[in-house]
Amino acid sequence: MDKKKNDIIRQETEIPKEVIDKLVQNRENILNNPIKQEKKKFNIKFKKQLIITLAIAASLILIALINPQTNTAIKNALGISTDSGVVTVEEHGIQTELNLTSTYNNREITVTKFVSTKKRFAFDYQFKLDDEKLKELLEKQQSPDRKFPKFATNFQDLDIGLFVDGQTDDIRGGGMYNSTFHVEGDTFYGSVTATLNQEDIPSNAKLTLHIYKLMWQDAEELDQAFTEASKTNSPFGVDNALTYEGDWRFDIAYKPLTQTAETQFSNLSNITNPTASSDALQTTVKFITPLKNDVYPAALLYKDGVRTENQILTQLFNYETGEMALTLSISALDTSSVYTVQVNEIDDFTGEPIEEIGHFDIQNKKVPYPHSETK
């Protein structure tokens, strides 16, 4: 493999209440200074006038700071089967289990589940926790005595690649990546979900997943650096305390899922020009609604009248045109549920809704389309 593009994999991160004021003051620079994971420089600064063409990575951090409805996404995940789209796929009897093992530098990693569509993929992996230094770092990361106990306590940093058989270009492209972990006994369990910007995964592809690096920081050093940086509104950096580096390779046995659905809109209030696309793992909706430059809009999602807490994956908006785009963890296979999207003006600091801007209902309708087959 002569070309490997290792993008940042990040989890939505809850920001401690005591430093939220300082963080929100510094929104602007994040749009001009991309975060570099190699040196762990977190430049958490934002720009109020967000446009719809902003990079997904920037919008993700913006949502994580100010939209509490998305802060809970995957934060307590014990595997990809907690993702709503994956849950629906598995409920329809579609195979996701793999149990593929790869060994590099005497480190054995097993990918236990994998599922993908043209625009999204997710997988679970695990390895034996037999490294005392790693155990110490994980204990620090998840310690209840941390000064910032909600700051990335279950985030796992890693570099991966996804390739089509016989090609040398990493097809992941840009997008939103979430990575979490948990420990049970002497086993480390990791989970990754990735939503791409484009439909970069060919529908008939034979895929190969690579894991290149697993990286850990010292949580005490990270918290201290964060404390010092918040005093001066500055970026901060912490080097990795431990890295597993190699090329663990997994040849995926399943083609991407190709099911789609027609998304029907109803009960529109203050919403115009709605469009949607839906696959087996997610539904993307776009629409126009009146936005004011001095307020921050955020969406809430209800399933059959009950509010959901972890199904809004991304949110983009344009103050000038009123365009909004939401990526929702709603499977095309879910054709029985009715979802309500409510767009609100929210308080910048508390994240609480102030006033409704508009709302609409959506429901996916089945489209005759064959299930993906196992190779």
C-alpha cells in the first residue's frame, strides 16, 4: 500500500461548564486553523457566521460545544450495535459479525463487526489488554477524580484506512468520525462510526480495512494543559504517551448495503424546499427555514412523538440563505416510524431552546432494492 491518508477520528466531546464561556469566545480560529492530531493541538475557536460549505470537522466541534442534543451521541456506546442505524440493520437479519484477526508487532487485533453503505461505515474491534502502561493511562482517562471528568473519558484516538481491493487510494475522504472504547476484564473493546461527506464507497466494492495506529495521551497532562490554555484562550498540545503502530489488515466479507428509501415530508411549519436521501444506516435531510444572524439554531428529533438523544449526527446551516442540512441515524429499512424534526433558536451558553423556528415530519417508504449479499 503506497498511499495512506490518515484522517483524524474524533468523538463529540462534552465541554465542562466552568470553561464553556472561554471556549465559546474563541470560535473563529477553528475555521482557519485545522486541528492536527499528531501534536494534539486543540484549537477550539468558532465563527458565528457558519456557512453550509464548512468542513464537517469544524461543524462537528461547533455542535459538540453548543448543541447538547448531540453531546450524548455514542458517548456511552458499548459497540456499534447501539447506533440506531446499525440496530435497524441487525433487526432485519443483515449480517454484521466478522471476527477477523490480524497480527502485527506481536499485537493481535480482532474486528468483530463491520457494516457499510456508500456513505457510512462502522466497526467494532478488540485486543487483549496486557500492557501495564496502557492500563495506567486508561485508568487515568476514566478516573472519577479527574478535574474535567467529562472531557473525552471514553474517546479513543486511532488512524485507519479503507480501501477497495486492488486500489491504492484511501476512499474514506472527509467526514465525521466517532471512536469510543470500553474495558471488560482483560479485553479492550473499541468502536468506530464514520459518516463521509460523499458516497465514496462503491456499491459493489470488496473492502479492506486497515488500522495503522492506536494512540493514548496521559489524561493528567491533558487536563493540566487544558487548564492553562483556558486562562489565556490559547491552543494547547499534549504528545502521545503511548502508540501502537503497524498495519493491521482486515478483508471485509460483506459488500456495502444498497437499500434506499423514499423519504416523505408532512406537517411542514416554516419549512420550504425539503429534500432527503436515505440508505441503510442514515438519512440526510436538507431544507430552508428563516434564520437570524444573532441566534444559534439547533435541531431536536422525535421518534413517534418521543424525543431521541443520539440520532442527529451532523448539522450544517447557512445564515444568509436559511439552508440547513441534517444527517440522521435513521435507516432506510425503518419504514414504520414517523420522525419529527424541530428546529429551535437556542441559548448559546445553556443550550436550551428559546423559541421554535420550524418543524416537519418525515417517514421513509420502502423502495424495492435487493439486500447486500455476502461475498
